[in-house]
Amino acid sequence: MTATPLAPVERPAYRDPNILRWLGAYTVSTTGDMVYHLALSWAAVQSGTPAQAGIVLALSAVMRALLMLGGGVVADRFGPWRVVISSDAVRCVVVLGVAATLALATPGIWVLAAVALVFGAVDALFMPAVGALPPRIAASGQLARVQGMRGLAYRVSVLVGAPLGGLAVALGGSAAAFGTAGLLFALSLPLLLTLRLRPLPTDEGAREKTTALRDLADGLRYIRRHRVLGPLMIVVALSDLGFVGPLNVGLALLSDLRGWGAAGIGWVLAGFGTGAGAASLLLTVRGRVPRAGLVLSWTIAVGAVSIAALAYVPTLPAAVAVSVAVGLLAGLSGALCGALTQTECDPAYLGRVTSVSTFFSLGIAPLSFPLTGAAVGLWGPAPVFTASAAVCALGGIFGLAVTSLRRAELPRTEKV
């Protein structure tokens, strides 16, 4: 009689040195990104008119949106690890170059515009690749936990990046801030270079030579035909379209109308960050959420109600409490979206699939900003927040209606 081999026991992600190195690299790179954007904003305001500064800040977003889908093709062709390292290396060189230029001379606004364009193009490569990297460093049963750790790292970067950038500007101006960002990008490189990658099935086969356009079309067909990923991308698109307007432009206008001021915006955003951080911590510790597709759809639907409630609460403490709920539900649904994408997707397509979801989040959804602002000015926050929440809720309802997504599960893992 032959003994049945036991399933390998997976080390929790928060105890895995390899994943912790990736987390450290992601944290310092994201913190560098925060410092860079503050430095660019300050330098643009100091070097040009307000209109010119606005154009400079918009260039990165436009370039990122235009090239995002192509970035997914690059990640799948060359591997996400190589693309992430190359992206951080380019950002390091470019930003340190800007720091040196600002320290030695006073360049025109066109230099900052060029940097913004380059940074946007590199972001379009970096974002799909960083989303496709976790399955190459973590077992499938740990991917939900990795998403939770990534969410915590992002919250730390937001908390540290803005004050660090502000301190650098205060002590040494824009040059010091750019220099600080460049050093943070540089710090991520040795951590990334020491990562151990897991072999994936698609790594062993020879890849057919095709054009980038054909690769992109193939990826879109793969998403359309997939029983979980196709519906999931629709859920992502609807939830982001209904979410980002109220939580960005809408929140500032609401705070102004209520008389809460800039401090009020800060408190509400702090509440949101606390809730999102709690959701990330929950996933980091727990490691798996049963019936992930069902939980994902319900958190989006209930979170939409919380978004609408922000426009109706009369006091700042009540708004902060509601924003904690919004952050908790949005943080949980966002992490589950990422984990389901990474576990359901064939590794050969993960860069392209990640680029599609990121394109909706960072390319299409921000287009609602001017519409949200104009609508609040015409009709006030209540109907606008309610309409946006309805779009977001539609994503959750769609997820509940699609059986394959509603029944989607994350892999089980053997505990140590």
C-alpha cells in the first residue's frame, strides 16, 4: 500500500522573507511615487501659471491612460518582474536627473511637462506588471493575504509620503523633494533584484511570435470568454465609475457646502483610510474569505449605500463614521477583486487582464471628475452622490446576478 503524500504546507505570506522583500520594495516605491507627485505639483506651481501647472499634472494621467493596455502586453511578453525593475530604474534616473537640474538651474515648465509624460508612460508599464507579479512570488492560497499586505503598504505610503515630501520641500525646495523620491525608487531595486520567482506553467513553453496588437486583441478575447473574469471586469468598471467621483471632487465640494473646510476633508479621508486599512489587516491575518465572489458583490452593493449616505449626514463626526464604513467595504472588495483576478487568470494573460482593470480604475473613472463637479454645482451633493452610488450598486447587483462570479472561490491553503 502506497501512502498518499500530504499537501504541501504553505507558509503564511507575512512570514515569508521573499514576500516581505517584495512588500518592502512596493512600499518604498509607492512612497517615492507620493513624494514625486508632491514635488512635481510644487515645482509646476512655482515655475508657471496655474493653468500651466494644471496641464503638467494632467499629462501623466493622459499618458498613463493611453498606454495602460499596451503596458499589460509588455508585462506578459517580458515578465512582470523585469518590467517592474526596469520601471523603477527609469523612474529613479529620471527623477534624480530632475533633482540635479533644479539644483543647478531654473528650467522652464516644459522640462516638468516632459518629466510628467515620461512618468506617465512608465506608470503605464509599472501598474499592470506590479499587479501581475504576486502569483510569481506567492502560492495561490496566499494571494488574498498578499493583497491585504499590499493594501496596508499603500496606506503606510500615503501616511508617510505626503509629510516626507512636504518636509523635503520645506528644507531644500523641489530639488530636495525630487531627490528624496529618486532615492526611494533606488532603494526598491536591490529588494526587487533578490526576489525568488516561482516557475509558472507558461514559463516552460515556447511563446509564439505575434504582434503587440494581436496580443492585446487576444487578451481582450480571453477576458470576454472567461466565465469569471469577464463579469468581474464589468463589476470593476461600474463600481469604480460610481465610486471615484464622490470620494474625490464630490467630497471637497460637500465639505465646502457643509462648512467643514479643509480640515473636514482631512478627517473624512482619514476615516476612509482607517476603514480600508482595517480591511487590509483582516485579509492579511485571515488569509482567505469564503465565498469570495458573493462577499465581493455584497460589499460593493452595501458600500454604495454608504457612499450615498455621505451626502445626507449633517455633522462631520457622522460623516467620518460613514467614511470608515465606506473604506472598510471598498478596501475589502478591492482586495478580493485583485485576489480573484490573480487566481482565476491564466498566468500568460495576467498582465493584460490587470491592465484592463487598472485602465477602468485610473483611465476611465477619473473622467467623471469634471462631470461630478458640474453636477454638484447644479443640483447639490445629495442627488449626485445618490446617482453615483446607484452606478456603484449596479456593479454589485450585476455580480450577484452572474452565477459564475457569485460562486467564485479563492484557493484553500494548508495552515502551518
